[in-house]
Amino acid sequence: MKTRNFKRVMVWELPVRIFHWLNVLAVLVLIVTGFLIASPPALLSSAEATNLHSFGIIRFIHFTAAYVFFFVMILRLYWALVGNRFSSWRAFLPSKRKWHNFKHVLRVDVLLQNDKIHDEKNISIGHNSMALLSYVAMFIIAVLQVFTGFALYADMSSWFLPKLFSWVIPMFGGDFIVRTIHHISTWIFIFFSLIHIYLVFYHDWLEGRGEVSSMFGGYKFVRGSRIKKTSKEGAKKIKEKERENILEDR
């Protein structure tokens, strides 16, 4: 049996991994504390009500996690401009190859079928096309969460940042609609997280390229032939760019 030649490739840089795990922690805390805020439990205690600050602590933790979530989003947008090609904003642009990869992921991952012809190009080194599309959708939901969350917090906050979103509640017609949107968006995050975790472990088992460990160490295992081809394509593009610059100088 032919042995496959795999090589380690740095895919997820350290900042991307830090952003990922900070987001995991922030979203988990936001979900738990958010449900407690939406439906406060009865806290049985013999202490005076004025001496109990349990719910205030829950709200403080929720708001702190919200700030972490917001600033991590800003930093991730920055890294999309300066990071490697796997984390760059260019990775989210549509292309013919991404469309073929999308059909492959839909057929194999969702419909649990097999491709009649195995094409190594269909196995993405970074995010596959369906993941890219879902991340764009989740980014829109995240922006909606930020706007509605800070809008609900604006009246209680003394800092200028939440007050920048005070216009959101009048635009939607009141607190009730904004809270409902915020709550529904939370459930979307929950469903996305469940599917995301399942697919990460599924790909790790199916492809065996270090899908799970890559978000800890940054490396994935890629066939040597693909690395050589990618390098040749990159070198060709550089030469074409240099030739264009020479022609422009002339």
C-alpha cells in the first residue's frame, strides 16, 4: 500500500488561536449568564435583600464577557488584514474552487455520501467553503448581538461605548423587540456551536490531519504534493506580478 507523504503546515497563527479560545470562553459565559438574566432563579437566603449582590455579580460577569467578545471581534478583523492567507479576508472571497469544495462538503459532511472521484483539492487546508459561509453568517449574528446587547446596557452604563448604541432600541420600537432578537441570536449561537464541534471532530476522524489539535498548536498535516503545488503557484504569481511591475515602469 502506498504511503502518504504528509508534512506539517502552520495554518492557525497564535493570535487566531488566542482569539478563538477567548471567544469560546466569552460565548460560554454570555450564554450561561444571559439565561440567568432572562429567567432569574429564586435565591433562598436568610440575609437581608440589601446585602445580597448575587444578581449584580451575574450581570457584571455578563457585561465583562460582552466587552471581551466585542474587542476580540475588533482584533480578529484587524488580523484579517495582517494575518496569513488562511486567516486573511481574501479567504472569504467566492471562487470556482470554493464552489466545488462547497458541493463536496455538502455531499460528504451533510448528506453523508461519497465522492465517486476523489479529488485532493476538495480537502481544504484552512476552512472549507461551507465553514467560511457559516462564519460570515455568524459574524452578522455576532454584530447583531453586540448592537442589541449594548443597546440594552446603554441606559445603565456610565461609559461612552454602550451609549453609542442607544439609538438601536428606538429604531426597533422598544426594549421587548430588542430583547427578543438578542435572545433568539443566543439560540442561533448555541446551535452553531453544537454543529461546529461535531464537524471539527468528524473531520479530525475522517481526514486525520490534526483538525482538533491545530487550534492548540496551529499545525495541520497536508500532503507534500499539495505543498509543492501551492509553492509553485505562489512563485508563479510572484513572477507574474514582478513582470507586470517591470512593464509598468517601462
